[in-house]
Amino acid sequence: MISRVVDVEMKVNKIKGVYTSNGEYEEGDVFIETTGSTGPMGNCMKYGNGCSMCILRCPTFGPRISISNCAGAEDFHGERTDGNYGAFSGSCKLAKETLSKELVNKLEEDGVVVLKVPKEDINLDKLKNKVCQQYALKEFAENIVLLDTGHAV
């Protein structure tokens, strides 16, 4: 199924099924909400730096719809240390075709490339905004870490 969920059908306090953007209805015993309270693009503009075409792909598939919110549960909102809403992912996908041949070769050989960020461009404060704590380490402010996770689609 390559479609996003746009609404739910409830029976008492249980989700009976979900409706997709292409008009299909899927019943099930269990539905797993995997997008949290991320997006849509308006929130990325309001609380972040705009759309970075993250894994949700809002421009392609449309804004995220909260299954849990449609079912009546209140979504939690990520909050930064300064009290503002929102958080930033520590990673993004890059198409290999956008990298130099040298970097692509190293990635394909070793699976990883670590590039030093010039001292004048290091910003440790940005780590406070990271939602994924594994990327909120000093090393991720001082370096650009490229991992070969296969072809980005």
C-alpha cells in the first residue's frame, strides 16, 4: 500500500479501520502511528527553517495526518530547551548523484565518509534543537557524516 492515511473509523474507543488518500478503506486489529506529531509543511515553516523534504515527503504525498489525533488522542508536541515547539532531525538523505565521484567511491568502499566542518562554521548551539539524541553529540556539529544506506528514493 503506497498511500497515506487521511481518517479513521472508530468503534467505541477502538480504531476499526483507516481511510487512505486514494479512497481505500483498510480494516485491521492494530494500526501503528509512525510519524509522531511531525509536520505538515506549515509547521516546518513556523517552527523550523521550512521544508527540507524529509522522509515524510509532504510535497509529494500531502501533509501528515495524525491517526492518533483522528482517533481522539491528543498528540504530544516536541519542545526545545528554550520553550519553543519543534525539533530538528539529525539526518537527511542525499542522492549519490549530487556528490563528487571521489566521495561516492569512498562511500561505496567504506560505507562512511567523515568530513571536518571548518572551525568558523561549527555551531554547538544547533545540537539543542536535535530531536534524535544520537545526533546531538559534539562530533555531529564538528563533522559531516555521510553514511551509505543505499540509493535514496
